[in-house]
Amino acid sequence: MKPLLEAVNLCKTYGRQTVLDGLSFVLSEGTHGALIGRNGSGKTTLLHILAGDEEADSGTFRLMPWTRLGVLRQHEILPDEGTTIGYLSGNSGKPEWKCAKLAARFGIRPAELGRAPAALSGGYQMRVKIVRMLLDQPNLLLLDEPVNYLDLPTLLLLEAFLRDYPGAFVMTSHDREVLQNVCTSTWEIAAGKLVTFPSDVETYLDWKEEQAEYTRRTNRRVRREMADAQAFADRFRAKASLATRAQSKLRHIAKLRTQLRELGGALPTAAFRIPCPPFTAGTAVRVEGLAVGYGSAVVAKDIALEVPRGAKVGIVGENGRGKSTLLKTLGGTLAPLDGTLKWWHRADIGFFSQHAEDTLSPQETVLQALTRAAPPDAPAERILSAAGAFLFREDDLEKTCGVLSGGERARVRLARLVLQEHNVLLLDEPTNHLDAETVEALAVALKAYPGTVFIVSHARTFMNAIVDRLYEVRNGTLRHCLGTYEEYVFDLANLAEEASHATEGSSAGVSSVSADGRAERRELSLLARERRRSQQRLEEKIKKLDREKSEILSYFFENPTDYAPEKSRRLSEIEEEMALFEKEWLDLEAKAVV
């Protein structure tokens, strides 16, 4: 396989912390790599260097002449002016119908294409970034947390796309299940070093533990032999008849010492308990006829639910359907547009927003940020204990929030929430940016938390471990889903696969994932298939006209002085016909059943 990128001895240091220490590797065709490591280990830094967004302190890397690089950046800001389709077309140089065709594969419909990119929800913004990257037809992708903010249907689509992607990619993700499903090799950064392994993440972690256990057994055997030799030397070194043997034992000990293998110390893992003031049993919140939205724009209405205290509630649904809006309304950040919403009188609500990183001042240290969030009477020991539980100790406490990685900032925000001791938690995508170990620790803590929890998250393993009741935002309202979260995901995956086959990747396939009943799904599939055939016929006509247009333009380029009015007239006709066919293609896309 041809190499696409080569790196030699890359080093990067921030202050006194070395995050990359002499990394050398080659990325070749066909690489589907999972880049793993703890928050702050250097994963995003490495991707930034390879993307050209940041410079290494030393070392070099080079892209091969045949490499076409595509980069997905976590914190890229999309424009707040113009339309999404205009942004995709203008930045890629592709006609709008081609941009809309690819956008449809990721569930971006005409309604979203007509809005400004920055006005879309976080999930749709991530979809737009993915589509914009793929429009350049790269053969090497650098994907920094591509699943952040994606809803389940789009996540399943992205997984299917990456599994079959013919090019190479390296991706980071806090969701181990995604990495396991799409990656065939594993790259881990730890203590500044890079380890590569030619298999999936779970196999790598098993191999890593086997190696550690073998090293532990070897070290125990060597130390026992050293202890026996030392005991002999101590006992007989004073005896003339055995002094020579005692010296030999000492030399043997020195030799054995060189055989001891270094065993990397187990990295600390966040371990914390979420405190909760005591409460009695009863209803936590009762909602009737609730309508949520912004201003006069209703996102969802006729919402009714009653949740007991101590319940762990999952809110699911496609992006842009109102999950975050509902959570903000429950938390009091948004006022209800209609209906009633009543919490029990002792409810103390803590809210974790997916877009609240600006609550951390870049100039504040970690310790100052935690102290500011803690209750006024909280002792310093309690603040330091919370900081330590989220892996902020000693020098880490003096780091300013502006230099923290995304995962470290998320840990600071979680520590602030824990310090405030709420009996209700509303969590909007709390796992974004966290490493897998911290996500597992958060799941354990929430499972043991006696209070009430509402969670919006796409992390399947995390949700399955916590949620005991499930609601889906769909068709402008909220419905109670019977069964477990695992059953919901299983049904959704089956419907997504069925719809995907029926529509060959069109947007109707994404939309029909949520349709009720086999008859309705079959009807949607038939409509989508017919629409898709019409679009394919238009695509063939456009391609044929484009070839004819190229031939005429080539003739004029080679014969600039020739007078050819018929060719000029035909060129004008071709441009008019192409514009008409492109409009028909977009109109068909707009009629997709949603």
C-alpha cells in the first residue's frame, strides 16, 4: 500500500508538559485508525499538526504528492451569513445539486440547506462539516471527534460510511463503540509516546493487559531470584570459603536488575460520587400540554409526561427536533410557550449544557473556576477533593482554563456541577470531549446517584448503562418509548439499514428511520426509490450536457479566431438546459418524504 503521510520525530511541549515526544509513523492507504488516549494526552494536538493548524516544536512530516487531505475540526466556526447550500457550493466549487446530493446522505434536507450554517443545531453543523470535507474527495481523513452532537440515525449512517470508506482515516472519539465498529487499527498516545497496533480497539486493550500481566509476572520472578541471591550474599559474604560465591551472587543480582521490565504505571482515572440532598418519594415533574420553542417558533408541542423522583430519563430523537430545547425549558432557561410545567417544591436543578464552555473564563485557573462555582460556605478541602476526583491535582490546579483540552474543560464543568449538590440533573450531551475512561466513571456515578436525571446523549453504551425510561422527540411532540434503550437502538439500526438499502443513501432513507409501521415504511421506500430513479435520469442528462459543453469550450480555446455562431448558440442552450435540470433535481430533493 502506498504511503500517504510520513512523520519523523514530532515533538510538542506546552509549558512543562511534553505531550508529543519523538513520534514517528507512516499513514498508508487503507488505514482505518482509532486514535485513543486520555484527555490532554495530545490526540487533538497531533491532528492539528498534521492538518497544518499548529506547528511542532521539532520534527517533520510530509504529505505525498498523491495525498488529498480532508480535515474535520472540532471547534471550526461556521459562517452566520448566507445559506448552507451556498457555503458548501462556494467552498468546494461544486454545483449546488451535487452538494445537495451528498448532504442528503447525511440527512441534511432542503430546509436546513436554506438556512445559515451557524444557525443550525450542533448536530447539523457537524454534518455540514463532514459534507464540506467529503466534497473535496480526499483520500486521507483526519477526524477529530466526528460523532460529537450527532443524533443516532446520522451516527449510524456515519459508521456505515466509514466502514466502507475506500480511503484512509484516523479518528478520535470518546465513544469506544464507534471506534470498535469502524476502525481496524489502533493508535494510542500515552506519556508523549505513540503505540500502533494492527487491530481493533478491544483487541488492542486485551493485548495491552496481557503484556502488562506478563511483565508483572516476569518482574515478580526476577525479584524473587534477586531476593534469594541477596539473602545468600548477605549470609555468606563474610565466610572465606563462600566469599567468591557470594560475590558471584552480587554480580548476578546486577545482571538480573537489567532484566526488570518497566511497567507503565496505571494512569489515574476519574472516580467520583455525585452528592444529592435527601428527599422523599413522589413525582419529580409533571408536564401537560407543553409547547417549547423560541419566540413564536414552536419546536414541539402537546408534550405530556410525569416522572418520579430518582428516575433516569433519556431524551432521544433526530437533531433539530427539540431535545435541547425541551431540556432548556425543563431547566427554566427557556419559558414554556404553552401548557404547564411543575417541579416538586424542593427540586434543585443543575443544568449541563452542550454549548456552555463560555462559562469558563480563559484567564481563570482551574482552582479559581471551581471555587467560584462552589457554595459560599464550602471548605477548601471539599473543593480540592472535587478537583482531585476529576484528576486536577497540584500543578493542574494552576492551569488556566484557556489552555485546557476540550475533555479537561468538560471535567472542570462536571466538577463544578458536583460541587453544587443538586437533586435534579439535566445533562445535554455530557460525554462530548470526554475520554472513554471518564465517560465510564460518569456512567457509574450517575447510576448510583439517587436524584432525578434527564439526559440527552448519543453515546450508546453510556445511555444503556443509565437510562430506565425513554422519551423520543418526533413529529413535533414527545412520545414515551416502551422497552429498553438497547431495544430502541436495535430497532433504529434495523430501520436505518432497511431504509438505506431502499433509497441508496438518499435523504428519505434517513427520514424514514422514524416512520411508524411496515406499510408506511414500504410506501416511503417506494416513493423514495421512484424519486431516486428520476434524480439519476437527471444526473445522466446533466453529465451528457456537461461533456458537450466541455467539447465546445475546448473548440473555442483551440480556435479563438473562428466565427462559430451555431456553437455559441448551442453553448447558451446547454447552460439553460443544465440550469433547468439542476433545478428539477433540487425540487425532487425538496419533495423527499420527511
